[in-house]
Amino acid sequence: MLNAKSRCSPKYWNGKPYNFFGDYLHERFRMRILKLSLDAHLGCPNRDGTFDRQGCIFCAKDGSASPTAAFSNDIHLQMKNARESFRRGNVPTGYIAYFQAFTNTYAPVEKLKKLYDSAISFDDVVGLMIGTRPDCLPEDVLDLIASYKNKKNNFELWLEIGMQTIHNTSLQFLNRHHTHSQTLDAITRAAQRGIDICLHIILGIPGESFTHMMETANEISQLPVSGIKLHHLHVIKDTKLEKLYRTNNVRLLTFNEYVSIACDFLERIRGDILIHRLSGDRDINTLVAPSWGLHKGTIIKAIEDQFRRRGTYQGFLCER
């Protein structure tokens, strides 16, 4: 990755008030870089009875799998077809293999290696991203992931960990079946191996105040992480969260509330941390609420406009 100084500079931010991952990729590779979502069908201990069979209250049956990954169990074929579907003439393009659905470290290390190797076997694949839970990262799996740092020249390697929040009461509400201390342990052990870590964060968890959310931001800035993904709490069909929402037991953030809180959150995030995304998204056929979540571009523009009105930026209130 670029060093912290270059990642913090306004020049690197390309005029944005936050350190956008897409700009970082363009700066590094000087060509179009696309993430290809993969479904390794590894399941989740929060669904198979190891911890629970209900799953997290917000998680859909497909575990956030992309529709493009649904047609095959074969990772090589998923990659081949996805690359072909996104190819645009002679436009130079690199791809990041993104293991997104469910828990992508939840298997013996030998099986994981075959999956990861298959995904990055194409010459134009320049990166590997692995999404998982913090309680599914044993030592041998972290060693395996770390081994991909030097698999190719100029290679992006990311471990995405579902932190969601630092507050255990909120984790319990979400039915996560892990604690914040387990998240901290996973981050520490991954960082010791030099793995770039991206944390998933949910804003608007019922029961969390503004102070709770800002405490999460402040703690993240003290951790050895390189990226975050912000998500607003949204309701997907056929989830436990939908049942709570239908019975008026869950209040969701309004559009304006989310924009304001996202800016407040980012003002407390260390400037060198890359922002991979600013909101969650879901297709119209499975999203119950909020409907404003369908308009990702509008959300991003509103956040950028809010920053400019404030005259602030990512890291403006960061505790150093």
C-alpha cells in the first residue's frame, strides 16, 4: 500500500473530503479495477448450529452473495464468467477476487487454499479480498492469508472483518454471537502478520446513541486497520430484522440522519484509513427499508456536500 503520508495528503484525496478506496486503486494501478463478488458456499457458524441457526438478524438467506455468483459452485468458473461479463473492449482492467458471501474462512485451511488459489489464477487478477467473522480466524488460516501478500507483484490483499460496533449489547441485539474482545484479538493477530484489515461498521443500530457510534469511530482510529466500510442498518426480506420492523420495534435512520452521522463518524476516523464504501446497498426486490438506500449515488453526493458545508473532512476530529 501507499505510505501513510501520501494517503493522508489532500492531493491524494482527489478533491474528496475522505480517503476513497477507489481513488487509491486508480493511483496504484492506473487502470480500471473491479471487484468480482464470489460465493464459496462455505456457510456460517451462526447458521449451521455451531453458534445458532438463526444467523445475524440483518443477514439475508444468500449471505449478501452477488447474483453473478449464484449460478455455479465453482470459483474458477465464477471468476471466468464475471470477468467476461465486465470486459469492455480494449479498456485495461484489473480484477479483485472478493469472497463476499457468508464466512470465507470457515473451512479447513487446505480447502481455503484451493479456493483462494483458483480465484487469483488469472493474470489480470490483482487482488484478493476475504470477508469473515472475527471468531473464525484461527492461526493457520491467518498464516495462509498472509502468504498471499507476495503471491504476485503489486498485489492487493484485504481481510474484511465484521466488527459492526464496539458495543457488546449491540452485538447481542444483532445476534452476532461474538464479543468485541474477539474482534480486537482477530485484528491484533492479523495486523501482526502485515495483513491489511477492513472493518465493516453498521450505523443506526437500535439502542445506540450518537455517543455510542462516535465511540466506535474513536476506537477504530486507535487500531491497526487500513480500511472501513460504512453501512446504514437496512431491512432485508425474510430476516429477523424484518419481523421486528413490521411490528414497529425497530426505528431506522432517516436519510438526513444517516448523512449527518456518517460525516460525524468520518471526522473521527484517522486520515490514512481508506473508505471502501459509504453505505450499504441491496436490490429493490429484496430491500424492505429504507427506500433511500437504493440511491447510492445520492447518498455519496449528500455526504460530500455535507462535508463541504461544514468545512471539515475525514480525520478532522481524530484523537491522535
